[in-house]
Amino acid sequence: MKSAVAAAILVLAGTPAFAHRLDEYLQGAILSVEKNRLEAQMTLTPGVAVFPILMAAIDIDADGAISETEQHAYALTVLRDLSITIDGHRVIPRLLSERFPAVDEMREGRGEIQLDFDADLPGGGANRKLILENHHQSRLSAYQVNCLVPRDPGIRILAQNRNYSQSFYELDFAEEGGPSSSLAPVWLQGMGKPLGTITLLLFVWVAFLLGRRAHPARNLGPKSST
């Protein structure tokens, strides 16, 4: 995911990159949509003023250090505060890795927590809608969400929509091979031969009607006696 983030171009990057602020907890997410899978990386940067609040939430034993157990527990807390749906169906994010800076770096406002996660996406139609809602530390946080250009050429990003805080993010994309995209071509292909047959039958029927007009059928029944 790290190399993909570095190499890929951001889609519809209409929002400016956020600068570090003292009194906010900055949460950035970069998404990558693949067939049947969502990959994501989150970067969480606490400002100097909010660091004590965040530290209290991470450092469970209050010893001034963040153990690996505490890092993992906090990363899972962040994911639990995310809501991800695809076409209205809830999907569960799966934590892949977490990286925490030194406590001193976070205390000075320089440290970034990085979380990598993915989620399985169930199959669906050709036009799909993914929604990400981030409720983690909402009173302290500023959010930013963006999407990478898909590696799969069969997936096209159609639109990105966000609320003002970007805690709500909606992604519309098209996926080739979905039920609605495959039905039309198959239907048209299947109509090839029947359409030719129908045209021939219509031609024969019209010719038959024209022939009847030109040569009315004789009444072959018995003549009535006078």
C-alpha cells in the first residue's frame, strides 16, 4: 500500500493539502478501490494542544510510554470508529499494520501515526457506491479523504463527495463485469441471429399479403343453386 500511495496519482484532488495545526487532531485517509477489495492508509497527527487528550486515550497504564499492546489496541479503536458501506452493505475493516512515532515527536506536534487496513467488498452491479464515515475523536479532529486512481483499468472513479468536515465521504465508481454491465452486451449478442430470422419472416409475411392482394383467392366452395 505504501508504494501504491507513493506512485499513484490522486483522483479529483480538489482540496488543498492540510497543514499542521496546534489545536486539532488531523486524520487523513487515502483509499484504493480494487475488485472485491478496499485498501486504505490513515495518517493521524495530533496537534500540540490535543496531544495530552490523545495520550491519555492511548497510554492505558499511564506510564508515559506507548507499548506495542497499547498501539495495537488504539489502532483497533480507530477502526471501530469507522463506518464503511458498499452499496448500502456494511463491511468490516481489517487492520494490517500500525506504526507509531516516538512520544516526544507527538508531544512536539511532529509525530504521525500510520494505520494500514483493508476490507473485503462483496460483488455488486456495474455502478457502485462506497461510503466512509469517520467518528473517531470527532470533537478534536479535522479530516481529509481522497482516492487513488485504481490500478485495475476495469474500475473507473465517477465522483467523490464529502461533507464540510470530510468526516463523511462518498465514492461513486463503475466496475466492469458487474451484472448490469454484462447483461446488455449478452442480450445484444443473443439478438443477432433471432433478429435476422424475425426480419426474414416479416419479409415473407409481407410478400404473402401483397401476393393475396394481387391475386385474390378463388372461392372454392360449392356454388349455391338459383
